[in-house]
Amino acid sequence: MRCVIQRVTQAYCTVDNIITSQIDLGLLVLLGVEEEDSQEDIQWLGQKLVNLRIFSDENGLMNKSVQDVQGNILLISQFTLFAQTKKGNRPSFIRAGKPDMAKPMYEEMGKLLSQLLGKEVQMGVFGGDMKIDLCNDGPVTIIMNTKDKDNF
């Protein structure tokens, strides 16, 4: 799994000009699933997301997690995180998980994050033509990959 994590003051997802999900202070997480991903990847990444200390404390230092600040999470499926651009100019998405495998894993990540956070995680529309609006706070943007845990 790969994800792009953005600390936000607000974010929302629209499909066909209708807001389908929205959050105030919290994390916008763009999540890509690949064929080799497993339950272990979901567990590892879920724990990292809710415990990642990227929110400011009273001294302005990044010492608080989304749980600590009682923030929210907006989870968006994003197969394009597995784009391969080495050859030619048209990206290949061959490494991205097929929908019949990726959708259940995306939904399971949403359920796990809701459990860990103690409140409902907002979700995008899997496979939908989503428009994501956000106000990146900081800006703070972090990229993670469960296949490269030693660097994260």
C-alpha cells in the first residue's frame, strides 16, 4: 500500500457536484492498493496513520497525533499512486490492485481506522470521479509505502 497523508484544516470529496464526505481538522489520506498487499499492510499502515505525530503541540512542535487533537480522517482511494512512468509518457497502472481486490481492502482500512480513531472515518467513492478540495495545513504532506517500512 502507498499513501499520501496531508494534514488539513478541512477537506471534502464531491461526486457529480454533490459533497459525499467532508472533514474539518485532520488527515486527508490518499490510499493506493497493489496486488501483493495483505492484512499485515492494513494493520501496519492503520496504526501508523492514527499515531503519526504531525500535529502541533502547545509549543508549536509536531508532537500530537490525529487522535490527540481529536481530528478526523478522510480516506480516498487512489490507484494512480502506483503509476509507472519509466517508459514513455503515458503512465502504466499495472501494479495497482484490481477493483475486486482493492475495494475490499480500501473498505477494510476505513473500518480499521474508524475503530482505532474511535469515530467514523469519512470515505471517498471507490472508482468514482471524485473531486477533492482541501486546505493543507503547514503544508504537511507525507508519503508512506508499506513495502518500504524501513524508510518510514
